[in-house]
Amino acid sequence: MYSIEMAYARMRELQDQANRSRAAQQTATPRARRRLGRAAAKKR
């Protein structure tokens, strides 16, 4: 049986994983991030 507690625990795991991923992306060089941002802006 899948309880609300289990669903909440899974949600927290996914949220922690997303936060770790975001922190890893912030360690990228600012120059590379700026280039990617400009490329994405041009596509719009």
C-alpha cells in the first residue's frame, strides 16, 4: 500500500535531487552560462 507518508518522502527525495542538480549547474563557468542564455534567447 502506498501511503501519504511514502509519497511525501519520495517528493522530498526528488526535491533534494533537484536542488543538488541546480547547485551543480551553478558551479559551471559564468561565461558558458551566459553563452547558453544568449543562444536560448535568440531562438525565441
